[in-house]
Amino acid sequence: MKLSRKRSRLLLLVLCVVLLAACQGESSILDPSGEGAMHIANLWWVMLIIAAVVYVQVISFLLLALFRRRNADGGGQLPDTGPPSKHARTFIVVNGIAIPIAILTFVFGFNLLTLVQLSPVNANAQLTIEVIGHRWWWEVRYPTHNIVTANEIYIPTDTQVELHLTSSDVIHSLWIPKLNGKTDLIPGQTNRMFLRTSEVGEYRGQCAELCGIQHARMQLFVVAQSPSDFEHWIEGQQQEAPAPADDMALRGQQIFLGAACVYCHTVRGTSASGVIGPDLTHLASRKTLGAGVVLNTPGNLAGWIIDSQSIKPGNLMPPIYLESDDLQALLTYLATLQ
């Protein structure tokens, strides 16, 4: 019996540790790094505390009712005390009507206040970024800087950033748990989301609206940098693709421009101007391929070019058939797109 109790206590301890660990991580709303996420976390904690207090109160009343003294000959029935007393009626009105109304009103008001804080009317955004949802990747535009990238949003710290969100096909929803809540991307409509953080780091985002077969593998990364590092990133992204520096890279560029790639992708500084797929001008500087499906390594890039359907089934990129030498030349060229 003692051994069984020890095991039960150990299991309970392990469960508590696991639950506490789940409150941290790159996608936890309870570990906020942005102003919007902090407001959401505050609302969550207030609701949890209220719910815990109400739960304890209800359980206490239930236990009180279960263990009340019963008549010795009542067969387990509660004694007949006649009509409810004035005290009993007051208890019912206060605990069954007044307190629930007060709690719901308070939570509703707190929720409205949180919504106002998440979408301020006069935000005075210092940077505007356009995010367009596609099946199944994110197009990211910096209109004032003439920059187009994909699946990554770079922002400076301590800066109010306004995202303009829309979709080119179906309804998507952008959720960056550590920075802000969910906002839908709707075709023909532009919604707003605000990001502001003081912490340098990388924050994972996710599509939170079922949008098709690869909905769960439609990720996005927000990279918060110091203002000086962000300006350096802007300068690099504004550059066109460099000219090939050697024969292998030149051959790879010719293969790229002579294949179907040019009909779907843009590489600024070349004749490739397709808009169906992501802009590849700075492909080599991105961390992942396929909206976070695999890391951006030469091996993964080769696999994606030859048969992206085996990596992310249902995406719009068709297989590209290349000889081994041609593939190596193409990879050499793509590696120059920093």
C-alpha cells in the first residue's frame, strides 16, 4: 500500500512538471514576448484565477451538502425543514444570480478592453508590412522599402509594426502566439495586426484557419532584430541578385532561366519575373523551405526542386527533372542568392 502511494505521488509530481513545462516554449501564450501577447496572457490568467475561485466555491458547497447531518431515521434523505428561510433565499440570489452576473460582466469588460489594446485606433505604426496568404506559404512585402520575401518577417525591436493581412485564395489566419493573437487573412479584405517586442529573437507563427491539405505545415517566422541589424538586413534585401562569379554558377543561372522556374518565380536582376511562387532573389538567406517544412540546406533544396510533392504533398510546384550535373550547377547558382 505504501509503495502504491509513493508511486501515485511520484506520478502526480511528474504530471505537474509536465504541465508546467507546457507553459513555456516557442509557441506558448503564457510566455509572451510582445505587447499584444502580454495583454492576451493577462486576460488568460484573470479568467483562470476567477474560474479556480468559482470551482473551489462550488466544490465546497457540494461537499457541505454531501456531509450535512442527516436524520437518524431518514433513510439517507435530507430533513424536511419547510419553506426556504430568508437566509437561504438570500444565499441563492447572491451566489446563484448576483455573483455570476458580476463575474460575467467583469470578464466581458476585460475582454473588450483587451480587444481595444490589440487593435488600437491610433497606433502610429513606424513600419508597415504586407502579408499575403497563399496555399500554403506566406508572401511578405515591405512596400516602403521595395522588398519582397517569403515565410519570414523581419522587424526591429521597440518599434510599432503594423501588418496588413490579406489572402490570394482561401481564408487563412496568422497566429504568432508569443507576439499577438490570431487574425484572419480574407480574400478581397485587409485586416490589421500589430507587433511590438523589446526582445531580440525568433518567433514561430502558424496558420490557424483550416485552409487545405497542408494547413498544419504553413509556418512563418518572425525575426526581431536590433534597429541597426534590421537596417543592415533591409540594405541587403534591397540588392538585386548578384551576377554569377564563376562558370558553374553561370551555368546554373542559365539552367534556371531556361527552365519553367521563370514562369513562377522572380529573381530581381534577371529576366525571371513569375509571381505564382515565392520571390527567390534572396533564397539562400532564408532559414527554411516550403514555409517551415524543412531546413534550407543544399540537400533539402535539391529534393525540393526534383520532387517537392514528396516533401509537401499538394503544393503547387511541379517536379523538375534535371540531370545530376545540371542540378549541381543550379544549386551552385541558388546558393549565391544571399
